[in-house]
Amino acid sequence: MPQAQDAFSALERPYTFTTQPRQARARIGLVQLASDYTLENDWHRLAEAGIEIYSTRMAYNSVMTPDSLRATADSIADAAALVAPGLELDVMAFGCTSASMLIGSDGVAERLTRDRPGLPATNPWQASLCALRHLGIRRLAVLTPYNTEVNHSLYRGLQDAGFEIVAFGAFGLTLDTEIPAIHTDAIMAATADLLAGCRAEGVFFSCTNLRAMAILEEMERRFGLPMVSSNQALFWHALYLAGQQPEIAGFGRLLRTPSTEVVP
């Protein structure tokens, strides 16, 4: 063994090195639920050159009830601590719309940044409210994959935030893992039905697991209204908090609209 160590010591060559300066325009930390199969893929479609995304997942039993969604608060801080430890980030994001609404944005932010105090933080609920206000939408049609119990909480939350809900539709699911299977054709058809005879100024698609983002542009052309989805709004708001201006074509007017000043 000593001979092998001596041979290796003679062979190993030490080198000095220089450190590479930061290349990223923005570094986003992301905490997702284990049952979310959509958010990460949507964000990679949006990420431009120089936008880096560092994500982790937290345990979740997939059952969507107000109590189970609120309970995710217990795991956010530990999951956030696993996101790129030691790396300088520009913003932290949490990826669940309904849980963020029920926990509250301040509670989510405190847990996301417990190990990174002072770092900006966002979530899909907060980001979507900001996006809807930014686009000047007050009369709102809403489409969700949730069951009635979660939908009622969302409805009250949107009302409390100052929106007039003129139409509300849902696919009525209770398991988060079932949501990505909803076909975009079903989303399109439900949206058309919601907007028939309705004086909405825009549509909100709630849930980071709903595959709505890919057809936002098509729906805006068809219905002539701005469309906001959780994943689109969360990315937009995260970039804004990181000091970046998104100019991304193909995913709705939100990502093409200057956001030098965002209404909280």
C-alpha cells in the first residue's frame, strides 16, 4: 500500500486555476411538489439564454384538499435549503398555486428564504395576481383542474383580491398526479364554453400542473382576450424580481408586455 501511495503521489499533478465569472443573467431557485409533472418542462420552454433554473422537489401525497395543501408549508423550508446550496441566486419560487393561496404569500416567502434572508421570493398565486393586474384584467373567467372544495377557496381568494369572477369552470380532480393528463383540446373546449355569452376581460388558468401554457397564444388569437396561466405568470414574475425583462414570443401577451413596474 505505501508503494502504491508513493506511485500515485509521483503521478498526481497539481494545477492552479482561475475562476470563471458569472455568465447568468438570472438564477432562479424553484421548489416543486413531487407530483408536479408540468411546471419544470414549461419553464425550460421559456428559459432564454442566460436564464438558469435550479430546482428541487418536496414530498406531497397528491391529494388536493385545503388541509393537505396547507400542510405543504411544513416542507417548504427544508426543500428550499436543498436548492443549489452555496450558489448565489436572484430569486426563489415555490410551485403550487392553490397551496400558496392557502398558506399566504408572506408565509411561503419566509419559508423559501429562511436560509437566504432578503432574497426576493414568489409563488404562482402571488405572480398570477400581479400578472392579471398588470394586464388590466378585472372581470375574470377562471378554469381549474380542482375539486369544488379547493375551487371555493380560490374563488373567495380572487374576490378578496379585488377581481369580479364572471365565469368559473373546473375539471373536478382530487389527485394532483391526474392533472397533466387533461388534454389541451379539453382546455380549449372548456374555455370556449366559459366565455360564451360572458363579458370577461381575461382568463386565468390556475395550477402549475395544468398543461395550459402551450396553447395560451392560440387561445388569445381565438378569443381575443389575454390569457394567464400559473406557470407563465410565475416565470414572468420571477424574472421581474430578478431584474430581467422577458420578451418571449409564443406564450401569451404577458411575456411580451413591458414590466418595468408591476402592481403587487
